[in-house]
Amino acid sequence: METQIKKFNVKAELCKSLSKIDLQELCDATEEAILAGGGFGWVSPPSLKTLQNYWKGVLLIPERILIIGKLDNVVAGSAQLIKPAKNNEAQAHSCILSTFFFASWARGYGLAKAVFQKAELKAKQEGFKVINLEVRETQLRAIQLYEQAGYIKSGTNPKSVLIDGKYIAGYYYYKELE
């Protein structure tokens, strides 16, 4: 008996617009990630309309670059590069990696690596020399992914997040782009 090994289609794409289907899939993945504890600021999922407006708004902000990860052509997560404000010349060399998440059903297929590579390539093309990020201490898998991708921990904010009356520390990371 021959064993078939399914090959999955993993893609990271720069996103300048979202089709209705992509928007719905991104909202679904966002909600699922929030419920799994990987929400980027949300503790509980907002309404679908709020999520749709959030993602549509991201596309309108010139300082934000949206990268979506797809597994078998289904949007499963995202990351954003946030450029510094034009008046911030002192930090014009660096950008922030934010809203890096994947729905739990899409983890373990190499999407994180693909999105990191796309984000880092885009950051280099935009002229950035450093990517910064912050992650909650409770997001152990994300921390592991950042460290495997070469991000260096540079500090801790012990009162970064307040959830249900309890503080959760945030870890700061950076990566120099070659």
C-alpha cells in the first residue's frame, strides 16, 4: 500500500486590497486567534462589522503594510509592518512588526516562516534596517518563532497588558536586517 503525503500550498502576500472572501476569511482567522489567546490587543472578539472595519482601515493607512498568510488559498493570518511617522527622523531606520497571528488550524505548516520572509523583504525594500516588536510573555509559541527567526530580546515591560485585572509582561524584540 502506497502512502500519499499531501503537500500544502503556503503563501505570504502583500495585501493592498481584500476581496469579500479574503476579508471574511481574515475576520474568521482573527476571531479564532483572539479566542485562542493570540489576539493583538483584543481580549474577546469584537463584532464582525468592527473586524471588517478594522481590516479595511488598515489598508487605508499609508504607514501600514499588510501581509496575509494563506494556507491552500484560505487566509489564515497576517502581519503588519508599521512605518514610523514622517516627523520621526530619529527612528526612520526602523519599523514595527505587529498583528502577527495565525488561526490555530493553520499552525505548523510553515506560514510563520513565509510571512517573516515576506515582511523582512518588504522592510528591506522600504529601506528599513531594523524590525522591532512586542509580544506578551504568555504567547510562548510566538516567542519561540521570533527567536528562531533571529529576533533578539531587548527588554521587558512588566505591566504591558492588563487583562481581567492582572498585568501581563510584554517582551521587546528586534532584528537587524542584512
